[in-house]
Amino acid sequence: MFEERLAAIRDKRVKIAVIGLGYVGLPVACIFARAGFQVVGIDRVEEKVHQIRQGLCPIGGKEPGLAELVAQVVRDGRLSATTRYEECRDAGVVIIAVETPVDEETRRPKYEALRAALVSLGNHLSRGTLVIVESTIAPLTMERVVRPILEETSGLRAGKDFYLAHCPERVQPGRLLYNLEHMPRVIGGMTPEAGRLALELYRHIVRADLDVTDCLTAEIVKTTENAYRDVQIAFANEIALLCESLGADVWRVRELVNKCPQRDMHLPGAGVGGHCLPKDPWLLIANAPEGFQARLIPAARAVNDGMPLHVADLVVEGLRRVGKEVRGSRIAVLGYAYLENSDDTRNSPSEVLVRKLRELGAEVVIHDPYVPPYQGDLRERLRGCDAAVLMVAHDEYRHLNPAELDVPVVVDGRRVLEEGGHQRVIRLGRGDRQG
Ligand code: SAJ
């Protein structure tokens, strides 16, 4: 069985099913289709399946090459889309790329989507199939959740009747296709055979290192790399708050610190959003044994979660300086996506800011060139506003001259606005003494 499957993957004779057609699954499905495999995409959202069947790309924002590739592989008949899991029955490879959020209160993994996909797949799992989980998951999830559900629902045994691997995604909005081809990947095999088969598969699309290891190591590597970034950003944010309190400018400080070798201070800013950094650190420590007590990781999460609330404080302070109260003020929030030039609003820091300002009694209007409900003319949106807050470094906002915004108070949470003109910008991370 193993040799036959290896040859079929090598010769692209296997059909690939990709479960979950979001920011991870859709690009993966398209790239394997372009590489010459027959691919079926499975998603529970009818509308999305319908769009893809028309060759339309449901992902917005600046995503180089993706819309064209969806149209091409659908036109070539290499990619089809469905809501039916029966399509997995004759698939030799099944890739799972569903969301894996954490509970906002308990910080525990919420695996509803993952469990549902595993149960549905288990009912249609065939002997010899290679199942790969690309979603980011907590350490020990492959052993404690994925394997048991698939074995229970299929009646087959992992490692004996089918193969199981974890190959965590490393996608990033704005470079989805690029990262898939050029980022090194970690392949965690439940067994050496599973690792070998997955290696053969990813060789068809990845032009970078492919490192084969075990599932636990792969789970820890992915959650650690995002926790690492989150902690680095939290450090930069803490220094930004310190500089404000000392009357210094964190941007100047960062510039000079990063001139020192082996220093790479990240960008402080208005918050950390997305489907990865706000939850992967919690996944990393989710299954840590009783005795282990994480201190740094939760502390970093608290600092980063506090940044949009700090921006609210800067707005309140700015309004006070011009003799206005936040209650009854009209405030424009510029940027609602969590990342520049993307339409992705998952765990967006702007959502936290908007909620806070409304709680304080402000009327809030939102503008975002990529997020459909908030698109439209910026000047129009700013009309009659008492303050404008820049939350996302979209290209459209870069080099905006604050004076042209024509509002009494401007807060820049991402250091993208021009300096100068008569308008003094309140910049996150810069204290007043720098007047
Ligand atoms: N951010 C900062 N300061 C920084 C960098 C980012 O405040 O110096 C903020 C961003 O504004 C955004 C959030 O953090 O709100 C996340 O930004 P990101 O650039 O990390 O974007 P993600 O979350 O889409 O991508 C991350 C990346 N992980 C790493 O770089 C370690 C990407 O490589 C992963 O593939 C992705 O998570 C994922 O899917 O896990």
C-alpha cells in the first residue's frame, strides 16, 4: 500500500481533497491544481462554493495572482468545489485547513470546525489515504483529537490503514501564493511512512526546505513561531508606552536600537489581530501539564490586547486638548482589517477600539478601502468628524497629509501619516515633550 501510494503521489495520479476554502485552503487547492493534480475543494459555505465554481475568488484585498489562478484552474477543470464530503471517498490525499480559534474567555481551543470536518471525513475515509492537517493546532492535538476521531468514525487505524500528518500552514494575507511556494515547511508524520508521503507531496509545490519530524514537534514549532512574534511585538508596544510616559519617541528609539547587531525590535502599533497571533500563543500552552506555568506568553497577550484601548485613551486625551468630550463626539476610524492591504477582519484591533469609543458615548464612522461595508470616499466619511484615528497601514492611507483630513484631532496608531502642516498628529509611542 505504501509504495503504491508513494508512486501515485509522485506521478500526480492521486485526487486531492482540501477541506476548508479560506485564506489557507483555497490557495493550497489552487497551487496543487496548477501543479497538475485533480483537486476538489470542500467547504460548508454554499455561497463560497458557488463562487469558486464560477471561477471567482472569494478572498478580497491585495492578493497577487490568486484571482487569476482560481479562474484558470477552474476553467482547466483541475479544481472543483462542493459541500459534499462523499468526494473524499476516492481522494488519495485529504488536506484539512479549517479554522482553529480559541475561546475568548477560557483561552481554550475551540475545535468545533476541526471536529466536524474530522467526523465527516471519517465517514468517507478510504484505505491508504494520506490525511494532512494544515490548520494550526495545540501540541498533542494530533494524538488526542485528530487520530481518535478519524479512527472511531472510519473504523480504520492510523499508520496501518491510513496515513496521518501535520504540516502547519505559514500563509499570510497579501502573500498567500508566494508563502506557499517560498516558505520552508515543517512536516510532522504520525509515522515515518506518513512523513515520507507528505514530503513527496509538498515537493510538488514548495521551492524551499521541507523538514520532516514528528507531529508533536510540528505542533510546537508552528505555535511557537507565532508566539515568538507576538512576544516581540508586545515588547515593542511596552517600549512605546514607556516612551510616551517619558516624553520620548519610540520610532526614533527603535531606529537606533535596530542599528545594534542582533537587535530586531518589531513595530509597535495599535494592536495585534488576525486568525494567528491573537490565538496561537494560547494554543501553544493549552495542553501544558498542571505544573507548568506560562508567564511571558500570557503577559505579552495582555500587552497586545491592551493597545487598541490605549489608542482610545489617546483619542480621549486629544479631544480634551481641543476642549471636546468624547461623549457626543463624531470619530472616524480609518482601517477595519487586521492587516494592511487585506480585507481580513478576524480579531481586528479596530473592532475593540470601535466598541470602546461607542461605550464612551462617541458616534463612530468607519472607513476601509478593502472591507465592503466600510468602503467609499474617505473625505465624505470624515465630514463633520471631531477626530480621525488611523488603525491600519493600508497603502491608501500612507502619506496622507493630516492637514487634508480637516479634523481637529488626528491619532496615528501605525506611524504612517506624514508629519508637518499645521496639524499636530498624536502619534502612538511618542510622548509630548517632543513638541
Ligand atoms: N503587527 C505589529 N507589529 C509588527 C508586526 C505585526 O503590530 O511588527 C501586527 C499587525 O498589524 C497585525 C498582527 O500583528 O495586526 C499580525 O500581523 P502579522 O504580520 O504577523 O500577520 P499574520 O498574523 O497574518 O501572519 C502571521 C505570520 N507569522 C509569523 O510571521 C511568525 C505568518 O508568517 C503566519 O503564516 C501567519 O501568522 C499564520 O498563518 O500563522
